[in-house]
Amino acid sequence: MCIQSLNIVQMETSKNTWQKRKKIDLAKLKQYSLSIILLKALKFYIRIKQYIVILSRATSYYMREQQKLLILAQLA
């Protein structure tokens, strides 16, 4: 009888430990998933920012060239 109750206590303890471990693992998984999502969002933001810089440079270059052509046309 004493051994049976000891086995039950051990089983319940291991069950509680497993549930706690499972909760911790789920919390780590959620944190890890959130970190991955934030990292991907940051990469996306950086890529968009790079495209904006490239477009602004191209636009300013295009505008400068248009002004040069306009000045040349007026001089001719």
C-alpha cells in the first residue's frame, strides 16, 4: 500500500513537472517565433529602405539630367 501511494505521488510529480516543462517550452517557442517574425520584419524594412534610397538617387540623377538638357535646349 505504501509503495502504491509512493508510485502515485511520483507519477503526479512527474506529470506536474512535464506540464511545467511543456509550458516553458511553449513560452520559449512563442518567444522564438516572435523573434523570427521581428527579424523578418526588420529585414523587410531594410530592403524597402534600400529601394527608397535607390529610387531617390535615380530620381535626383534623372532630374539633374533633365535640367542639363533643358539648359542645353535653351542655349541652342
